[in-house]
Amino acid sequence: MAAQSREKPHLRCSQDVFRHIRDVLSDCPREEFWVLFANRANRLVHRERISMGGVSGTVVDLKLVFKAAVERLACSIALCHNHPSGNLRPSPSDRHLTRKAVEAGRVLDVAVLDHLIVADGRYFSFADEGLMQPLSAALGHAAEAHRLRAPPE
């Protein structure tokens, strides 16, 4: 009997993302930022810590996030970080980072599936809460001003 190859797990919803990140973030005393990388079929191919900070924050450079995604030929990513305080509410900087990541992902053709905040064995999902819009959508009419318009005749 031939050995069966183990299939890579799917990232279909926030629960799937949480299942693959809770072991590293649930009880972490410092804030850490991780990324899950997936292929075209949304199967997990890699996970990586991007940054580790202190008890109240960490610095995330999106250039490093997307560099890692491109190097792994990832078609999609899920952003994940913890709040050691136990507070699941996203901060304004969490929201801004998510919008910037979605926008950058659109440019690079790397879908940002979700952004999870993990605390005390629970999570907050930006996707579940409908908060995965790009920065341009959040800015509303300001983005309209940057569109190219035909000159008046």
C-alpha cells in the first residue's frame, strides 16, 4: 500500500486561520505579528513571525510582509497578531495597517484573506466583521480625486 501524502490544510475561514496560529499566539506575553501564506487553493504553505515587540505593541513593516509573500509565491496571506492585554478590540493602528495591507495586496495580486487579533484563547477577525476594505475605500472621496480624468474639450 502506497503511503498517502498529507494534504496541506485549507484556510477557508477565520476559524481555520485561528487553528493554525493559536499555538504560538494564545499565551504569548509579548506582542508578535505572524503571517500565514497560502497557495492558489488557499492551502497553508508556510507561517512566519514577522516581528516581536513588547507588552503593548510591535512594529510591522508591510514591505517585509509582502517580500516574504512574493518569495514564497503566495497567492494569499492571513495577518495575525496578539494582544497580551487580553483586549480583542482592534486599535486605530491595527485598522490602518489592515487597510494598507489590503491595498498593497491588490497591487501585488496577493489577497489578504483576514487579519486576526488573538488574546486569551479567543480571536477577533477583521474579515468576519467586514473590515477588510482597502485604504482607498476607507478614504472615500479622497481616492476619487486621484483618478485620471479626461481633459475638458
